[in-house]
Amino acid sequence: MRIILLHQAFVTITEAGGTRHHELARELVKLGHTVTIIASRVNYLTGKPVTDSVDTAKKLELEPGITLIRVYTYPALHKSFFHRVLSFFSFMISSFIAALGVRRVDLVWGTSPPIFQGFTAWLIARLKGAAFLFEVRDLWPAFAIAVGVLRNKLLIRLSLWLEHFLYSHADTVMVNSPGFIEHVQQRGARRIELVPNGADAEMFAPSEKHTDPIWQKKLAGKFICLYAGAHGLSNDLGVVLQAAAILKPHKDIAFVLIGDGKEKPALQMQAASQELKNVIFLPPVPKEDMASVFLAANACIAILKPLELYKTTYPNKVFDYMAAGRPVILAIDGVIREVVESAKAGVFTPPGDPQALAQTVLHLKSHPSQAARMGLNGKEYVNKHFNRAVLAEILNEVLEITLQVYRRRIQG
């Protein structure tokens, strides 16, 4: 099958950010498909040009069977929400032009967020006479409205209309969390398939190639709590800083926050004003180098704001933490809590509660054998239930079903 994936936030494993789609594309190629990815030239996490950027719409063979086309995107992604919307619409246009130049397409795979690129994917699918698979990676615009990022009434109405349009016009709506199913079903989705987030455990296995991060030597002998990912409004990292402030008397505990995002400068200022010498901020790390980072940590933190909607999520970082064999400190309730507790892979702490978070850190530090067991449990559970190669086989079935649904529909 010849597949186009439109994904503004796509990153390769040589970049920082979620690499689900690169990993899945690799597995799809093994199953006989070819994948053309149309992506932004601006990294969604950092707002900066990607390291492998190429001339606009120039095709790059990422690896055999995978073609990457980087297109122009308005660059001021993190300046404000208005500028972010400009970035979204610029990608809609440039990706449309690039996709028109791709010949012989069987299926177009659109993904959200940002949801606006989903319209481009639908339009290309219809113009190319191809099946349309729409992937929902989070419940945008519901999340944006709940967190207060999306306030303009006109944009809200437009986004809600577009959400319903895409759900109802997709040959298949694919979700990455079981918590999303009811939401998309109530808003028009006809056929829904679950391909959950997961991880490639082999990517995080100890190897001779791995070298200890420089910062690990500075923290020798300390219990290291690691957060890796976006530093955005939803991530509630201010609570982590509050927990760090509570634990200041414990000189043998350190917090390491790796990543980037719009809120990072404010978080750094907050840490400096409170003289949190037990907190270290570090830049994003390419996915292929994350194994060394995880192995340097004693526990890993996953956190989101205490919003009811966030109970529906399957954050990808949790599966990465588990695949790396690190105990999870989980400040997210809902379906992901069910996974971590079923796996016995970590400790749940109520979202938005820095005191509880601090106590959880102290508990894991005081019970190293229990923490180690949790890490092993998580690794085994991911291998059994959320292995990327197995999930790719499920995705392959979804692609085949989607193509069949489309062909039956056009045949009447």
C-alpha cells in the first residue's frame, strides 16, 4: 500500500520529541508498504528549524521505503496562540501543494493535533481517490478549551465544526487511547479503531554504545527524578518545582527536566527565584540517545494538569519510561493509571498536589528494591502488551480495513 502521512509535528528518531510515527513507518515498510511523510521544517517541541531540514518540498529518502518531505511552515510557533494558528494554516497550504505532487496514493493518513492538517488530509484523499484514515492523538479542541488556550469563540466554533466533519468523513478514525473512544463516537465517528501508544523496548536496552550523560556525574550519589518531554501549559511542571522546593532539605535528591516548550523560560525563572539548586533544566535529547538518559535516572515523572479530560490520555512518555525499566511517578489519573497499576510499574500521586508528589519521591528513594522491581515490571508489561512491532501489525490491519471500507463505499 502507498501511504501519505500528513504530520506537522513529525520527528525522526534523530530529533527530540515523540517518534511514534517514524517507528511505525519503519514497521509498515517491513510489512510491504511505502510511506511518504509530509512534515514541517519547524520542530513542534522547540519551535526551531529541524536539524535535517531541506529545501521546501524537496524529497528526502529517510530510509528505504520512507520518503520525507519538509515543507514551509510559519516559524513563530511559540510566540503566541495567534502565531501558532498562523503556523497551522501555513502548513495546511504547503502540505496540500506537496501532497498533490505525490503520485499513486492508496491511503492518506491525517493526524491531530493540530486538527487543521486533518482537513488537508481529507481533501487530498478525495482528490487522489484514496482512503482517508484520521488519527486522534489528543482530544483537540476539547483539551485546548479546557486548559484555556483556545478562547476565541469563532475559532472554537470553527474547530468544533471541523472536528465533527473529520470524524464523520473519515473512512476510519484511529485513536491512541481507549479513553478517546466515547468522545469521538459522540461527535460523528462511524468506524473507530484503537492503536494505542507504546514503545520499542529494544531502543532502551542497555548497550555498549550508551555513554553516561555529563550531568549524571555532577549528580553522583543522588536520587534522580527525571521528567522528559514538553514544557507546556498542560504539563503542570510548576507542581514539580513546588515538590522540589519541599524537598530542598534532602540534598541527595535531584530533579532533572529535559525538553523544551513555551513555558520553559517561566519555569526556569521560577526555579531561580526559589533558589532550587536541586533542579536542573536540560535541552531536548534525540530519541536515539534517550536510553542513556533514562538509565541515569532512578525514577521518571509523568504529569498533567488535574483536568477531567486528561483522564482519557495514554501519554507516550509513560510507555517509554516503562520500556526503559524506570519506575513511574504518575501524576495523571484515568486510563493510564490503570495501565501503570496493572503493570505494578510505579506509584500514582494525585495531579496538582506537590506535597503528595514529594512524598512519593521520598518513598521510592527509601525503598530502592521496590522501585527496581517496579521498573522491571513495567518493562515486562510493555514488551507483552505495548510493543511497537506488535502495534504496527494492528495498524496494518487497520490500514487494510480502511482501504476496504473506502472501496466498498465508492462502489456503492
